[in-house]
Amino acid sequence: MEESGGSRGGEQATRLKRGIGPWLLLFFVLGDIVGAGIYALVGEVGAITGGAIWTAFLVSFVLAIFTAGSFAELVTKYPRAGGSATYVNNAFRNPFVSFMVAFAVAASSLTSAATLSLAFSGDYLAQFLDVPIIPAALVFVCLVGFINFYGISESVRINVVLTCIEITGLIIIVLIGVTALGAGTGDVGRPFEFKEGGSVLVALLSGTVLAFYALIGFDDAVNVAEEVREPSRVYPRAIFGGLLIAGVVYLLVTFTASMVVPTNALAESSGPLLEVVERSPIGFPPQLFALIALLAVSNGALINLIMASRVIYGMADQGVMPSVFARVHPRRQTPWVAIVFTALVVIILLASLGSGAIDTLSSTTVVLLLAAFIMVNISCLRLRGDSVDHEHFRSPTAFPVLGIVISAGLLIYTAITDLAILGLAGGLLAIGLVLFGVNYLVKRNVDHETPRSSDD
């Protein structure tokens, strides 16, 4: 991996406040990755793989590195809000392709935020309050949306606190495993056992698709590029550093969970890590861990809403979306119209799909992101000949190639094994297709109504 270009480090003009330094960015990446996925999916993956849960997370981590390389190269080369859609727009110069990628990325972020809102309002919250899931989720979305609006510096500082808390929760799980091992209550052999009666390869592949949801998040950070100081210098360290830390923690947690709790018990639980706590020889309070899980889910929802609003803002700022979405609040310096819009979309999703849609929403998130990842990796290769006047990271050529192959393979496998998810993702993209036509007409009318100066 090497750097190329000039010397300015991508510090270009922006209307947004540059309030994110290297450590805040690292925690932003880490906080988005280490969230509800690991707190909720351990049992689901175990139901597929058997006790060897950690193997699916290890494969997912390796696969994510390839696409992360393309994001690191492109965000340091083009440090603008908009992320995936910006890179595809630069590569293809096709409004339709750019719009559809932007729609897929924004939709994946919103379905993920809706997933986390339901997770927040479910079993973990039930440890403290007996309230209906959907009303609680709607209130939660409004609160997170307000934090997003209040300011990027405040949002990422809250993210730092929540990230520390959720990592502390995972460290507690590892310490429980060490204690159980020392006390002789852990089964060291179970984490090396695959599910009986099936193919190890099929189990590993299916588990990897699920575990991949817990690794996504490194892609979200590129959408705040205009709010990062010296983006071309700090982004590679933040993306790869966040992935590495998350990967190591995931391996330790999944190994511990499988060692302490029988696989069937993990698979049947909606709060699998609570099962670990309840079997802990150190007597850690389950309610305290439930609170940690709630904060972890909150952090993921906050970052997903930040990402979705920045995607829409970035595309509007580049003329792909109506210009109204590029409006920035004069005092808070945040894209307030995009923030309100994304919060409303999540509210509509929750109200229309109901409380039982967590699995559907999370799987749809993965499918939409895999499609976007394919386009980002292709864009990375297409833009290799495009020179810029500042230093930027350069990923090995094999990385985007492998990213394309792997993302396409996982996408095809998911589509074949779950037609319902394919239908929902296809339906969302079909809505995007319709919105492209509507957007073209609206944007043309808005642009025609904007007065021109006499010099034009």
C-alpha cells in the first residue's frame, strides 16, 4: 500500500464544520462497526455454523478488508460528503447510476437504523420498561435525529462515549470467558465444532453472510469527509485501525460465547450475550449489561442516521439530488433538511413494517450494501488514471478485484437462499428507479425557478 500525489492532504473548501480529528474519526469507525451486530447476531450465526462461530467472523473480517481498501483510496482521493455515490459519479459520470447507488446506500443505512431502533425497543429495553415496541422505537428515532441535527462535533463526541461503553461490554464478555476457563466451567472444544449433519463449507458461507452485517460500518465514515481535518492523512489509519480492533474483539467475544454457553442456548436467545452474563462465575448484573447493549444499539443508530443524511446532502450538493437537500443550518452547520428527511423515512419504515421485521431489515441492509460495494470497487479501478493535486492512499490492485468477486459471490448466494430478501431489496431499488424520474422533473423545475444573475 502506498501514497501518491501532491502535498495538500485533501483539505478542500467546505461549508460544513471540520470538527473531527484522527481519534474522533477512529472512534466513529469503530463505533459504527462494533454495535448491535455483535450483540444480537452471535446466536444466529451459531445456529448455522455450530460452535465454531468465530470462524464466520474471521472470514467476514478478511473479506471486508478488500473493500475497505477501495474506500480508503477513494475517500483520500476525493474527500467529499456522499461516499459511495460520489465515487461512482466520478467514475461513470452518469446521473442515473450515481442516483441508484446513492439510493441503495442511503436505503441500506435507513433499513439498518430501523433495525437498530427495533433492537433498542425490544428485549434489552424490556429489562427496564414494559412499553410497546413501535412507539418506543419512534421516540428513539426522534431523539437520535435531534442529536444528529445538533452538531457533528457533539454527535461524534457522544459516539466516543458510547463506543467506549460498548467495547467495555464486550471486554466484560471476554473477562467472563477467561474466568470461566480458569474455573473449569468453559468447554474449550466447543468453539472448534461445526454443526453436525451438514457441509462445513456451506455452514461457513452462510454464517459469513450473517456475520458480515456485524463488520459493515467502515463504509459509513467516508460520508463525513468534509467534516474531518486532514482527511487524506487520517482516513486510512481510521478505517483499517477500526476494522482491526473490531475484528480482534469479535474473535475473542465469539470464542468466549461459544465456550461458556451451549450453542443451542445461544441460538434460541434474542440476547445471546446476556446468556453469557447470566452464566458468569463473577456474578455480573444482567441488567447492567442490558444497559450497555442499549447504548451500543443507540450508537449504531446514530451513526447510520449521520451517514444517510450525509449521503443525501452530498448528492444534492453535487446536483444529483434536488438542491433543497443541500441546505445547511446557519448556526448548527449541519445538513438539516437531509437529517429531517432521513428521520422521517425511518419512522415510516417502522410504522409500516411493524415490530417483527428485524431479520428482514438487517438482511436487506446487507444485500443493498453488497451491491454498492461492487460499484465502489469497480469505481476504484476506473479512477486509477484520474490524477489529483494532493496526497492520497493507494490500495493494492488485487484488493478491489477481490472485493468485486467476493461481494458478488455473497450477493448471489444471499439472493439464491432467501428470495424474500431479494424481493424486498429489489422493491426498494424499484422505488429508487421511480424516484429518479420524479427527481429529474423536480430538480429541473427547482433549477428553472432559481433566478440567474445578469452576468450568466
